[in-house]
Amino acid sequence: MQAIPYGKVACYGQIADLAGLPGRARLVGKALGAAPKQGWRDQAVPWHRVINAQGKISFAANSEHFQQQKKLLQDEQVVVIAGKVKLSDFQWQPDLAELLFVLQE
């Protein structure tokens, strides 16, 4: 998840697929929920960049977590309208070379 760039989003299922766990989108959500607040290996976990396959923030509308995720995305110039992000504009589309080089760092 740390490879998701500033200003981009990825879907739970997309992360599962990239991790070699197709069909395990819910597992990604559980992993995010269990991630340490201080981050992983001294790196922040960009949990706010992960949304559902419809482009929606998965938290209940207007909940504290919903508002926090929306603000963090908007701070990165990601447009959020009615809790939804236009995936055609903001979804991260990594290529194999990008993944190989980023993950080796």
C-alpha cells in the first residue's frame, strides 16, 4: 500500500490482486484496520488511499472516519463528491516495472 502515490487511490480488490490474493478484498480491509497507527517499518500506512471498487469511501457517510478519509484525500487534490472518487481520474494504475522498483526499496 505504501506504493500508492500521493493523489491516487486503489481499491481493496486491486491491492489483494497485487498481493497475489485475488478475491480477498475484505482481507485487505481487515489488514488496514489492524495496521499499527504509527505505521509499518517507520513508514506511514496510506490507508486513506484505499477505497471500494465503486470508488466510494467505505466508512458510514458522515462518520468521523469517513470525514477523516475524505479530508486526507482532498488534501492530496483527489476530488471526492458525495463520498465517491472518479476512478477513471484517480485510480492508481501501476506497471510491472514500477512495482518491482518501488517494492525493492
